[in-house]
Amino acid sequence: MSRTEILERLRTARPVIAPSMLKCDFSDLAHEVERLTAANAKVLHWDVMDGHFVPNLSYGPMVIKRVRPLTEMLFDAHLMISEPERYLDEYLKAGCEAITVHIEAVPQPTSLLRRIRDAGRVAGLALNPQTSLTAVEPFFAEIDLLLVMSVQAGFGGQSFIPSSIEKLRDARKRISSETILSVDGGIGTKTIAGCAAAGTDLFVVGSAIFDQSDYVNAADELGRLAGR
Ligand code: DX5
Ligand code: ZN
């Protein structure tokens, strides 16, 4: 699949509900993938944390690689790690279709973003709540996806920061209509509609799916609230 085809699949699936695998049952990943497939998920969001860029530690490319053959869902890797340029090849090899790095970890991300695109994948740039859009704006021509963090990166289960709505609206105005606008953190039934109205395409959801017993209902309800 080419980068253009990946983007087309993402655009066609809008509004995209992307379950955050940070909150899944790690003792039975295959079953979790089955349940998310039944819930019609098109994208899996992989939160990679290194215990350095963020205090928390999660999983790396070996885990992602083992899940890759189990599904045709698109893999959206969110690298919350320092020096992502050192590890990029491993995430490419693991089969991630979209790879997002943080501007706070890579203040000059042009060459890294180009490496991702040259590998035929979707290049994403993320920014934390305290980081202004002006920090990422110089790189808008280099990205296919902008990830607005609506909580400080590092942990699942945090409360949505309300000012993120204004940031999303502002981001939507500034980025190309071709660029996927994504939001991550505290997304659930109370917060998703506001983000959708602000022009968000892709909604990363941890707790609001994985804390529910019925993923099908949870994902349906979120999709409906996001305007599906
Ligand atoms: C936070 C992660 C999120 C998180 C989302 O650093 O990037 O993807 O797991 O979880 P909830 O939806 O519970 O905020
Ligand atoms: Zn994430």
C-alpha cells in the first residue's frame, strides 16, 4: 500500500475512531484485536512510551510486529520517545502505516518526517497541550497528520483539556484540507462531538472503549457522536 492509498483509506473512514492499545488487555492481544474488528475499528493507535520523553513505559516494535499479521487495520504509531530518529526503522519494519513524532522531542523534524514519507508511510507530528501551534506550523508542508494532544502525553485515563477545542479549530484552519487532524486524550461520549465540530478527522480513544464491556456499542456510540 502506498502513502496515497493509506491516506485515502483514512479519509474514507472518517470520522475515524482509533482505539488506543495502551488500555487493552495485554494478556490477550489477539482477542482484543478480534473484539476491535467486531467493533468495526479501522485503525489501531499504538502508544509507544520510553520512560524518558514521558515518565511512563509501554511497549515497542516487537509487540507491534507480533500483532501486525493478525489484522488489516491501519497501524498508527504515536512515538512518545526521545530521539525517535534512532528507532524509526524498527517501526517501519513493524508495519506501522502512520508514524507520529512529538515536536517537543524533535524540534527540527523535517528530515525525520521525510524519512517516513520516503518509506511510503504517513508522517505525523504531535504537540502537547502547552505547545503552541506556531511550533509545528513551519512543518505543515512535511506532514500528512497533525496530532493535537488534549492531555499531556504519558498516561491514559486523564481528563480532556477543554481549551483543546479552540486549538483544534485553529489547527483545522491553518493546515491543508488534505492533512488528517487527530486528537488524543480524554476522548469519550462527553468530549468527542465538540472535537468533531472543530474539524477533527481521527479520534484516539483509550478508556472510553477499553473500560466498557461492549466495544461494539462503545465504538458505535462514539462514531455516531462524531457525526458518522
Ligand atoms: C496518552 C496517550 C493516549 C491515551 C488515550 O499519552 O497518547 O493515546 O492512551 O487514553 P484515554 O482515551 O484514556 O485518554
Ligand atoms: Zn496516543
